[in-house]
Amino acid sequence: MDIQQRRQQQAKAIRGFRKVHRVSGIFLFAFLFLIGLSGILLGWKKNSGGLILSKTEKGVSTKPEDWLTIDSLYKKASLYMQDSMAEKLDPTIDRLDIRPEKGIVKFTFKEHYYGLQIDAMTGKILKVERRNADIIEQIHDGSMVDKYLGIKDGWFKLLYTTVMGLGLITFTVTGFWLWYGPKRMKSSS
């Protein structure tokens, strides 16, 4: 194979990479932009001055032997959600975040984006927070679609993260060849 044929093959490969890169970019632009923006926000959540992630409060005691039972703290959280919020919110717990070094328990709920920080010893509600970081995370990984469409097994999130991961890999490979291919062609001439 002579130099001219090899250059033609290299140019054809570069055109193929350019086309894959362009078509992928057209289809994935909005999603990759959304993932990038939400990723930046998640990276900054602890340094957002409480806009994205609320500051963790401090309880009276950091000794677990002084604390109320999880059951009694749960009852206080549920009662607060049902009686003290402006709107009636579902008290079904999604998870508990126990912070021994702070003496608090954080309650997050399944059906809404509010959370409570409760003093583990006194049961006092220390903070009612809007969990913006959870909203951003669900946008970032696509699980918000599963939540709003009522998809229990999370298949949309799996599909979304697979397509976005493959798209990013495709952009990386084709972008590399769009940069390296012309350099390689110049060096072989």
C-alpha cells in the first residue's frame, strides 16, 4: 500500500469519527449539558452556603447512651410532618442519617424533598430542610423520571446512565481521533 492510499484510508477514518462525533453530539447535547451542570452543582454542594446542602446542626449529646430510641425519634418526625408543616406531607421514611459526632439524626422521606434534623437526646426538631441536593442528584442520574413515572425497578435510570456513559466514551474516543488523526497524517507524509 502506498502513502497516498494510506492517507486516503486515514482521512476516511477521520471523516467517520467526525460523523459519529457530530451525530452523537446532536442527540446527546441536552442530556450531557444537564449531567455536566448537575455534576458541578453536586461537587459544590458542601460549599454552597446552605443553598444546595443544609448545614448539619449539633445536638445536646454525642453519647448514644443518652439518646432517645430510633422509634421515638421516628414518631416525633412523623408527627411533625403530619401536624406542623403547611401542607400535609407523607411521613414515610426513605432513610436515616445518624451523625454520632453531631448528636443528631437526619430523616429523609420517600415522597417529598423535605428532611428533618432532630436532636438525638431531646427529640427537638433542629432544622426543617428542603433537600435540594437530592433533587439535583435525581436529575443527574435520571432517577427523577423513574420517580415521577412511578417506575419501581428503576429501569429508566439504568437505560439513561448506560446511554450517557456510552455517549461520553464515544465522545472521548472520537474526540481523541479527531485531534490525533490529522497529526498522524502529517507525520506520515
